[in-house]
Amino acid sequence: FTTALSYHAAALLCSSCLQRNYRTFLLFIYGTSVYIAWTFGVSLGSLFVRHKELAAAAEPASADSFSSNLWLQTLGQSGAALALMIISFIFFWFVCGLSGFHTWLVATNQTTYENFRYNHNQVPNPYSAGFFRNCASVWCVPVPPSKVQFRAFVDEVQRPPVEMGYPDWSSAAPLSSSSSPVQLNMAELSQQQQQQQQ
């Protein structure tokens, strides 16, 4: 869930990232929604299985009179399943809400920024091409190539450019031990440690 929100915030910062990774982001949040719903369902199913096991182990005469007590025993013995159900129920609404919101954005051909900045409620969205074309513009187009050259050769030493305001470290004079109080303190510490060891 945190990864989804982090990715969501980062995707808003650059449009090229949004164009390349939006389909992957949608698949991620849809898959997370399905996984959370599956976790909730499996945890609920394990409660019913445990209840059936306890009912089979109980005597037939006492099973009718203590059916509510069997459910309390089931809940008491299935703490992990109950905790998973509560956590997945809470997170399902956040992730499913994010999935629904992005589904609506795809259907109306908007970005999150456009939705919050230029709310098109009163005026029709000028970029909308209809539901099917909007969905096809996300799901049925080729992914543009990456602008990062992963196989490019890299210099051994990369220095930040001076024209961007970084200092030119290559022309700087080396620090002497007398000019640096940190180096003096480290030298004193190492002498003290050597004296303590002797």
C-alpha cells in the first residue's frame, strides 16, 4: 500500500514516467486490490473450517445448546485469521478506492493533476475521446522506449558539473592536518587509544 502511494506521488512529478509506467501502476493497484480481497476471503473461510472442526469434535447434544459458544471458541482459536480479516478490510477500502479513482481517470482521459487542478465538472473535458478510445489510449498503445541508457558506458569518476553551481573539487588544495580540527581530534583519539592499549 505504501509503495502504491509512493509510486502514485512520484508519477505525478514527471509526465514521461507517467506515460511509460501508468499501465504498470494500474496493474499493480488492481492486483493489490484482488490480493487483499483474496486474503480477506481465505481468512473468512478458515474461520468456517475451524468452526466446522470444533462442531464435529463436540458432542451432538451439546453442539445445539452451545452453538454461539462454538463461534466464540472459533474466534478465540483463530486470532491470526481474525487479525488478517480486520487489516485487509481496512486496507481494501484505501486500495480499492485508489483503483476506482484511476479507473475513472482512464475512462475520462484525465491525469490526477488535471482532475484536481482543472476540474472539468462544469465544462466537458476537451481531451476525452469517448470511453473506449480513452481506455485504448492506456491499454492498447506501445510503451515508449526508456530515456535511460542502462547499457551505456559510465566514466569511473563522475564529477558534478561546475556550471550547475557545484564547487570544482579538482582544483581545491588538499586539507592539511593543521587546518582541519576534525582531523586533529581524530589524531588525538587514535593516540589515546594506543596509550590505553599499552
